[in-house]
Amino acid sequence: MKRTLFAIIVGVLIAVTFLVVPPAVAATNAVTGGQGNPTTKPVVNQTARKRTDNLRAKCDPSYPDICIPPYPPDLNCKDISDRKFRVIGSDPHKFDRDRDGIGCEN
């Protein structure tokens, strides 16, 4: 009997909470501690982060503003559509022949 009464009370409390406090407000309060200012970092979508990390892993860090696959294969300017992009570091594809930090200028 006590278990049944306890289950009913808990069920009613949960139902009333969702009727009175919308889930978005409840989630905000959980992050902000009910104060309006976050006390912890927001939850980051781990799937989106993995997808972004996978994309970055397929891009050479020598070309930070565009995504060029890492060497090999060896690419030339005629193989890509981007022009006049920033080049830093080792430049494995040799897009910046004059070493001024700009790739595929011509």
C-alpha cells in the first residue's frame, strides 16, 4: 500500500512539473541553477563535434581557411577551385610557390 501511494505521489509530482514548467525552462534552469546565468558549460552535441573533428582530420592544417585533403595525393592549383587562400606551415601541396602566405595566386 505504501509503495502504491508513493508511486502515485511521484507520478503526480512529475506530471504537475511538466504541466507547470515547460521542458525548455526546466532544461535552462538545470544548466543555470535557476539563476539565469550559466554555472556550467552548456552541453555540446557530441555527434556534431565528432562530425566536425572527422572533417578537420580530412583537411590539411596548412590551409586553415579551406579544406584541402592531406598529401598524398599531390594536388596542384588546377585540381582545386579555391584561389588566393591563406597558407601556413609546411604547404605539402606547394600551392604557395613564392612563400608569401597566399596559395594559388595565378
